[in-house]
Amino acid sequence: MPNPWDFNDVAIQRDEEQEQRALLQEGEQKARHIFSGFIEFAFSGNILEIAFGLILATSFTAVTTSLVSDVLLPPLSVIFPLRRNMNEKFAVLRPGPNYENEDGYNTLEQAHSDGAIVLAYGVFLNRIINFLGIGLALYGLASLYQCLSDDPIIKRSVKCRYCKTNVSSKAIRCVNCTSWLDGREERMR
């Protein structure tokens, strides 16, 4: 004799299958939406420009680092009586256990391998000069680009006299406090 509750089990099973299909379709739609959004984002003009800029900046940094380390600092080491390359200048703050046996340290690696605490001011000066070189060169490139193009990279700004934030020099009103930048409020008083 058939069980009177069997038809309910079949109906419940059918409902569960339909619910699973609906959930799978919804998940598939969300995955497609996320993937299409990523493709839109990855191939938009701004992202490609940023990627191109980062690649150029990386190679430009390598060239500038080589210029500073290999061309500028060695003559400075000769001009000033440093007796070694600027990168190798350091001061021993706390010597390691073998400091007395070795009559001091000749290189930065030797001091580090002995466990000494050192102040590597030569490396720091190298990085400061490197940073200034990169900054000046990028400013020069931006200025050159601005001379050759209508698109400004270097945007001039002025301080709002009321809220003291930097606002574009081409603006008529302050973005933050909405005051007039041409002095209209002063003339009304």
C-alpha cells in the first residue's frame, strides 16, 4: 500500500531543486556582474594610464638611483676626505662582541654581521639625494609636458582667505566654504 505522504516528499524535493537552481542562477549572475565590473575597471583609460605611469616611474627611479649612487656620490667622496664611498659611511653606536679583535669595522656589512648597532648615515644621505633628484627630474618632465601640451599637470593653487584650504587658482569660489575668491565679500562690507 502506498504511503499517503509520498506525494509531499516529491513536492518538497521538487521545491528544493527549484530553490537550488534559483540560487545557482543568482550566484552566476553576481559572478558575471563582478567579473564584468572588474574588466571595465581594469581596461578603463585611467587605470591603463596609471599602470603606464608606474612602469615609467619604476624605470626612471632605477636610472636616477644609478645616477646618484654611481655618478654623483663617488666624486663627493673624493672631494671631501671621506676615505670611502658615501654609501659605506656609518657610525658605530654599540659595538658587537668582536669589535676589539677586528680593530673596528671597515664595512657596514661587517658591522651588521658582528651584531653591532650602527647609524648608517651614508645610506640615508644617498636616499635623500636620490629623492631630491627624482623629485626635481619629475618636476622638470611635468613642466616640459605642460609646455608642449594643453593639459596641465602642475596645477597652481591659492589659499582661501576664510577657510585657509588650497583651492585651484582658476576657481571663482572656494570648494569648502563657498566664499568668493575674487574678494566680492570684502567689497560688500
